[in-house]
Amino acid sequence: MRNVFAIAGKDLRSYFTSPIAYVVLTGFLLLGGWFFFNLLANFNQMLMAYSSAPDLVETINLNEWVVAPLLHNLAVVLVILVPMITMRSFAEEKKSGTYELLMTSPITVTEIVAGKFLGGLVFISLMVLLTGLYPLILIWFGDPEIGIVLSGLLGLLLLGASFVAIGLFTSSLTDNQIIAAVSCLVTLLLLYIISWPAQSAGEVLGPVLRYLSLTEHFGELVKGVIDTRDLVYFATVIVLALFLTLRSVESLRWR
């Protein structure tokens, strides 16, 4: 585990010794703040519009009109930003010439992949943790359902972890960071929108497309439904992407 932590620490330091970490964190928080305060303003306008109908006001809640849309918007932002984080993982090592040193060092390929994934996961966890500031504001001034908020944040973390694993795989395939980022972005977008034609795809293909969709499983967690099927899905995506990354790195090591 010492080697895994060492590689994870090296990757984290590389994020923060370059502008990438600061640009990604700043952009994520700025967009999150913009979404949050706009959703909150719309929620307040809705409350004022229905102030004369108390029965309707009681049906409007913060989780449905503020927290859930905020998390879905942040998920889209992660689709765009995560490729910027993971594109360097292996591609930069190859470009700078340090990849050969890493491959010939007394470290197993499993430790290399696990360390790089752990570094990306810690960075994504920091982003999700900072996102928790917005629900805290709602808890301080309003009355959202805390269980649903925590479930949604868990979903955002699992979604980000899946994105990081996929990004590592695309980065391991090339020595060009731009190609790695674009490949990761296209893959994430495909998994994000794959369920769109599900309604017209028939009784057999439709459920398959919905199951393969990241948004379908993420949406259940945002609703506060923690189902083992959704957890197994995210675990499967992460493990499969890391397995493919492992095989990709191993194939290069023995060339």
C-alpha cells in the first residue's frame, strides 16, 4: 500500500503544481454557485407565486426543485471537467519520458493503476465535499431532507469515481493528452445519453440501454433511493475500467 499512496500523492502534487487543479476547482465551484443561486431564486419565485394557495406550497420542496437539479447539472459539469483531470495520468508520463522509469521501477502495474485512481478519487472527493457547501446553506436557512441530500452527494461521488476510472483507461491508450481528453469526453457523453432512445427501442433493448446509462442509476440516488443494483452498477463500471487500464498498461510494459 505504501507504493499506492506514494503514486497517489505524486499525482495529487502534480495537479496542484500546475494550473489544472485550480482552474478545475474554480470552474466547478463557480458553475455550481451559479446553478445553485439561480435554482434557489426560481424556487423563491415559485413560492411567492403560489403564496395564496397553501396546499400547493406544501407540495413544493427544496430537494425536488433545488437539490436534484443542482446535482444533475453538476454531473454534466463533471463530464466536461474530469477528462481535463485524467488526461495527464499516463499520457503525460509517456510524453515526458518518465513512463519508462515508472514501468521499470520495482512497482507492480496494479499498484501504479491503483495509485493513479486513488489520486484522482481524492481530487474528485474534494470537489464533491466543496459542493456540500450548497446543501449546508439550505439546511441552515431551509428544511431539505438530509437523507436525500446525502444520497445525492454519494451518487455524485460514485459518478465522479466512474469518470476517473474511464479517464485513466483512455489516458493509458495514448501519449497525447488532447486525444486522451477527447476520447474520455466522448465515452462519458455516450454513457450519459445512451438511455435517450430507450422508450422507442423496444421491450428488449430499452431496459438494456437504461441499465447501461450512468444517469439512470445516478438519478435513483438523487431521489434518495439507495438500491444495491445501482451500487453494483457503479462498482462494475469502476472495476471494469480499471481492469482494462491494467491490461493496457501491462501490454505496453512488455513491448
